[in-house]
Amino acid sequence: MAGSEVTVRDPVHGDIVLTAGEAALLDTPEMQRLRGIRQLGAAYLVYPGAQHTRFEHSLGTLYWAERILAALERSGRAVSAEDRRAVRAAALLHDVSHIPFGHTFEDERALFGRHDRPERLARFLAWGELGRRLDAMPEGEAVRSLLTGRSRDWRREVVAGSLDADLLDYLRRDAYFCGLPKNYDDRVVRSFALVEGHLGLDLVRGGLEREDVRTEAVELLRLRYFLTERVYYHHAKLAAGAMVAKAVELTAEAEGLGEEDIYPLDDAGLLRRLRAGPPPARALVEAFSRRALVKRAYVLTAGGVGPEGQDALVRRYRELAPRRRAEEELARAAGLDPGEVIVHCPPPLPLKEAAVPVATLHGTFRLDAPGGGAGAEIASLKGLHEGLWKFTVFGPPAARARLAAAAGEWFGRPNEFRPPPG
């Protein structure tokens, strides 16, 4: 098979070797589209180096999938050639259904369903040249089953589990391209094993528990928190993404732009489409392109509103109609155009990666189990991560004071944000 392999040089992992079949999948128009979709959406307006794309991340996820499979084999798990081909191809294709600024639209703004929901993935995996190539592959149906969740065993967990190849790539890749001096030790990968049939970590070696492996697993969670704090939920990134999302909402309302219209587009294609939209959407996109971003005027934090207050805000303002009404009323009260005001209400922020199963001398537990070797530390980390949630009203810099006063009256809670002077 060596003669038919293709080697790709990756700036993060070095050489990544693909089989001829994997290279053929990568060369389809459906996968090549990912070259134009930035991994971190609008984060490049905060970290100029964050230009990496879903295409590179797909290669990196395949790289880590192979390393996890190798670790499973070292642990005594037999991995068949068929399973290896299916898992590697699933890792390569796992993000094919992403759209530009996808997490902003799907997770933060709740405009569309998630990119990884089964029906959407099934459509992308059936389309065009990619669909035809999968149809011709012996493992093609297994790949579709793994990605759409019809197969929910350890093979899927390599690609879409709590601690998986996807996570291992994006943590290292995102930190690297944002210029942040954070990383993790590969030691943790060598301890992957099947734990009661699920992908997890074996903490036992030579009759003793490996505290260093547990520590490295916790370091992964620390890096996940660090990137959420510094990158994924950076206020300027959120503001920029919210501007594009609001432009999509306005264009959908005026011209019927739908989720499926965005499927073929990359970042540049979507911005071109929005520039051809109604005037308020065009204004937002032009300002986004100049980095003339909306600013925070009013902020509520998870700690400030408490669990019940957070739940009430999330249940109400993740719905488009109540959010739009609030934006219109706030704009009227502050003397602004409704397109200039954006209410941003993200979902709660659980640290789901802490749920990875681990095998210890005393049995099998989740890494975050109370009473476990790292339970208290992880509980603290989860609390910090959940505390990053913020409810924000964005608007023009010159109107901050008026907008903040209007928001305080509308939402009935004091503003927790103190804008910097000047």
C-alpha cells in the first residue's frame, strides 16, 4: 500500500500520511470547500494568526484518530483493517457539514440546528463526488453510520466522544495559530483503552495507578477552559460573529435566505451573499470587514444572575422572536436602528470532556467523579468554565450609555459591565 500513500505536511503535526482512498475523499469539492471556512470563525479579528481552516483540522483529526487506534492496539484491543479504514475516513470527514461561522449561528445564536445532527450529515455525505466516492468504498456505509450516530460504539467515540481525536487536534491547533503558549503532553494519548466497552483512559500500569496520566488528562481540561476564556468566548470575537449572524437573520427575513442556501458557501462566499442583502445586513457586513465592531453596553454574568436567572434568560432569548423584540425595543429606547442592536445569549457552558471514563485500581469511574483522584480539582474547573457564560447587549460605541440604561430597564437587572473610560 506504501506506493499509493499520500503525505501531507501539516504545521502542527508534521507529516500526515493518507491512503489513496483517503486522498480521493479529500480531493472532492465537498471537502475542498473546507479550505475556505476558518476553524475559529471571527477569531482572526482578535488573533490575526487564527486563519487555519476546517480543512487542516480535518487532516489533524485523522492524525489523532490513527494514534488513538494505535494506543488501543497496544492496550490489547484488536483493531480490524475494516474498522481502521472506517474510523480514519470518519475522522477525515467529520466536519464536512460545517458552514461558515457555524458555531456562531448554531450554538451561540441558535439560528440553525447543529452541523453534526444526523440528517444534515447524511445529506452532506450523500452529495456530489463525495457521495459517489463513499458509495464506491467497501467501508462507505460504516463511515456514514459512525458519523450519523447509527453506530454508537467505541469507533464513533474515537471521532465524536468526550475525549476524542477532534478535541486533541483543535486544542493544539487553535492554541498554536492564536500564538498562545499552551499545549499538552502526548503521554495522555498512550493511555487510551476501552473501558467497559467505551473509549477512555487506563490509569493502571504495573499494578499502580499512573497519577501522571490523570494529571495530563486534567491538563487537557485546563487547556479547554483556557481557550474558551481567551479565544472561543473573547468578547470581540463574540461581537464580530454576532454581527454576521444578525446580518444572516436580516437577510433571511427580507429575502428568504435559509440554512440550505448557506451549505455550498465558504466564509468569503457568505460575506458576498450578505453584501447583496438588505441595507441593514450590508451595513453590518461592511462594518465587520473594517473591524468596526459593535461594543458591549450591557452584560449579565452567570454568577450575577444565578442558575435560575440564567435558565430564564436562555429559555427566552435563545428564541428568535423574543430576541428580535428585545432588540427592537432597546433600539427604539436608545434612538438607534434595530439593526444596530444585538442581544447575545449563548447556551450554558458545560465541560463535557470531563466525563471520559477511566479505569483505576478501584474500578471504573468518570474522570470527574466525586471522590476520584481529580474530582475536586475538576469540579472547580467545571465551575470556572460554566462561569464564563455572559448575556450581552452589543451596540454602537457612541450609544453605550443610552443602550445600557434601556437594557437595564428592559431586563430588570443592574448592568454588571463597566465600560473602559474614553
